[in-house]
Amino acid sequence: MLSSLTARDFRNLAPLSWRPGSGSHLLLGGNGAGKSSLMEAIYVLATTRSFRTAQLGDCRRHGSDGFWLSGEVSAPLRASLQLSWNRGGRKRAVNGKATSLAEHLAVLPVVVWTAADADLWTGTPELRRRQMDRGVLGVRTSALEAISRYRQALGQKRLLLQQRSSKERLAAWNGVLASAAAAVIERRADYVGRLKVALAAALAASGLDLPPIDLEYRPSPAVNANVGGRLTASIEQAMEQARHEEQRRRLVLVGPHRDDLVVKWQGRPLRKVASAGERKALGMLTAAAHGQVLKASGRSPIYLLDDADAELARPTLKAVWRAFEGLSQLFASSNRPEVWRGLDLGQRWRLHHGHLSPD
């Protein structure tokens, strides 16, 4: 749980020293008031990345040289986090000491839902690969090593293809890449299996009248992730079969960078049958399910739901909210306070020109 947050020169936020406490927190305010900036500050502190931009420098207040964030975490272990950025780069620390990214990520697990996630099930496969890797890292931050190893091997193979390297050199790197790919595929398959169970529970808790839903993990290549020691060999064989086409196109055509996660309603792709509101409701319920997967693995997360009520009718919001009740700590933002009346909420806060105050 995040027990305190301090922010300086972050986006449009005024200098902030905040002790939010446990339970649910509703951040209210108009467009540009600072709601998303406050949610982003929490996310950046916890993950060292932003959910709004690929460049951390974009998060600094206009005219400033950088920003500084600090927070105290009280559960499950007491720790302090620091994250700063200036033109010299990003600096992170746990309890005042520079540390690895995996160790930093282990301190404050976080589940986030933003407007960018509204197209999770109908947008590009990249969005769903990102969701899977959030889950993989959320369950076990040490998986960062496996994901990084695959990305490095993938980058090397791409370079070899561009250089038109020999069959022998490509075959050698296929062995390295297949081993790294197997580790990623195993972890993604395990996470998706857990997510399916948790999503069914979240849907039941909401009471929404939705058709039967199924999640299908589609690894690249199409292999059985449960074949144990044969998985690497199966992937390497598929890479060899694709070698001529990869050399012709100078593209890596086989590997987890081409995975997908498909959701179906009664056997039909979601994008063909669901309305925008239904897709958003399912996306938020997926976030709730993701959090339950993390909790079951011993990592109780905090939740960030940005513009949670946008495009949702009040009855749908009320139903979705049931899946988030009783959590240790949740932050939701909205510019429509009226739609939240009657919901089980804790503290309400008001943001105005970057200034935070109790509502």
C-alpha cells in the first residue's frame, strides 16, 4: 500500500505531499485539472515508466529541468521508493540506495487501467502482448531477466538478417533465441491460464449479463507450452522452417514478439459482437482479474483506474465496481461526480489547476 507520495515538478501538479491511506480514493476534477497526472506520478514511481509517454522527460513540468518523486510503502513490507529524472537520465532508489529494476518493481505492485487500454481486445496484438508481460512481471519480477534476454537475442537476430548473415550464424542464434522464447512462452501461458480463472470470477462478481467469454493464448510459433524440455526444440524447429522466408524478407517471423491473446464471446471474436461500452467494461474487469492473479501469487497490488467512468452508463459502472470493492487501495479518477453516487467509496479528492484537496 502507498502510504505517502511526494512530487516535485511533475507535469501540471503543484508541489505535493500526500498521505492517501487505505481503501478507495476518487479523484475528481475537470479536464486538465491534474487527475491523470497524479495517477501517472504513482505509476511512474512504482514502475519507473509512464503510461502516457515513452519518454520520461515529457513528465517534467514545463520549463523545469526534471522531476522528483518519492513514496513510502507500508505493506506488505515497509520501504521507500524514489524516482527522479533530469537531463542526465533516470535515477531510481529503494530505501535510499540505487537498485536493479527488478528489485524496484518488487516493492509496489500496481494494476493500471487507462483510456489507452479501452482497445485492449480490439486493437493491435502489441497491446495484448504488453498486457501479458505486465502479468508475467506482476506475478514474478524476476521474469524481467527472461523477457530482457529474449529481446536482446531478437535484436541480434534482426541485425544478422539485415546483414544477410550465413545459414550457420543464423542457426546458432536460432538456438539462443529459441531458448529465450521458450521461457517467455511458458510464463505467458501460465499467466493467461490464471487470468482466465480470475476473469470468470470478476464477471460473476459484476453480475453483468454478458455471453460466455474465453481467452485463447496464441504463441508464435504455435506450440504446446506444456511440453517441458521439448518446447525449446519445437521452437527451434519452427525457426528453421521459417529461415528461407525470414532471409528473403529480412524479418524475424517466428517468436513471442508475434504472440497474441484473443478473447471470444460464444466462439466469435469480441470485436465483431461487443459494443464500445461492453468492451470497456470487459477491459476494466480484466484489470480486476489481473489484480487478483497478482494477489493470489502473494503480491497484493494497488489499483489505478484513470477516467474510470468514461463511456460507461451508470448501471454498468455500478456493476463493474463490484469487482473492485474491498481492495486494500484503489485510485479512480472522474470528471462526473454524479455517476458515483451510491457506490461504495472511501475518500473523495478534488484537483484544480494541479492542487489536491479533500472534496
